[in-house]
Amino acid sequence: MHDQETYTAKDVEACFTRSDGAYVFARWGRAIAPVIFGVDEATLGVFKGACEAVVSLAGHKMAEVDPEIGANLMVFFCSDWSELTEVPHLDQLVPDLVPLVERLKSADANQYRIFRFDDDGGIKACFVFLRMDEVLADTPADTIALSQMAQMIVLWSDQAFVGSSPLAIVPDGGVILKPQVGQLIRAAYDPVLPAASRDPSHALRLFARLTAAGQVQ
């Protein structure tokens, strides 16, 4: 994704165009009920605060419990990917968990997200896995939290943030969502737009909303 302060129409389309060339957009179709595993109370508060901030930005809703599956946003912290195979019942939520763990080990990955979708194509669940390697261990909790929440609020392209963070550093050393990313998230949740789309013309509708907000060039 480009790092300029505003997006062109092509930039918006690229945000949701996967590496195989397919345009795939989805936003949450239900209230988000988060739960975080493997962190202390302080970090838990940071993550829930980041989730509330991003959900509020989108104009979406949170809930204590999802009526169908309980918690529908699950964030798991671990120090080694093998720990995931020891989490009770996780293999029931994540099919092929063992092969996935082996792939993550082979790739030396430190994060992975899995989305589940409802009948309309909207997001109904997201599982976030974070392995605390040296990079993440040296990253402040608020940075990790805001970055992960930004990446779960819509289904971005698998290339969207390769080499480019959705966050910006402010003068006091803290982090915020890049304004253009925040505006795109807000546009994605316009109630007039569908919860999911595979038509690239959807990107033009998003772009039109950014234009109206004065966030494009």
C-alpha cells in the first residue's frame, strides 16, 4: 500500500485486491465480541481500548457476547507456535490447526489472521495469532494492539500492509492510525454499501466517499 497522505482510486482498489488479482472486500456483519488470551490485565486493557477505538471509528458496534459463537474476535498470544495445539478446543474452531502451525513455523511468522464469513459474505469471526518473537517483544503493546485491530476491522488485501504499517508515529512518540487508513475504514462501513463485494467497482464507491470527505487526491 502506498504511503502518501491521500489515496487515489487505484490505491483504494489495491487495498482490497489480493495477490492473485481478485478483488475481495468484507466488513463485519455483526457486533464484535472480543477476547484476548495470553496477556496480563494491563495489556488486555490496551487491546480492548484499541478495539473500542477502531470499532467506534468505523461506526460499528461491540458486544459482550455473540449470540451464535460467543466471542467472535479471538486474539491469542504465544511464545512458540506449538503452544496453539495445546489450547483446548482450538482445533474445533480452526480446521487443520496442526498443518497451519507447521506452516507458521516454517515461515518464521510472528502473526496470522483467519477470518470466517456469514452467508452474505460479511465477517462473522476473526482469529488473530501473535508469536512474541524479538520484533514483537520490542514493540509497545499499544502499537501492536492498534495495528492488529486495524487489520481485523475489514478484510484487507494480503498485500495491503506489506512493507507499510497502517499506523503513524505522532510527535509525543505515540501511534495513531494513518488518517487515510482511518477514512477508508469509515467509508467501508457506510450503511449504503454492502457488507461484502468481489466487484472492483466497489472500490470506486469507496473512493467517492473519500472524495466527499476531502481525503483523496
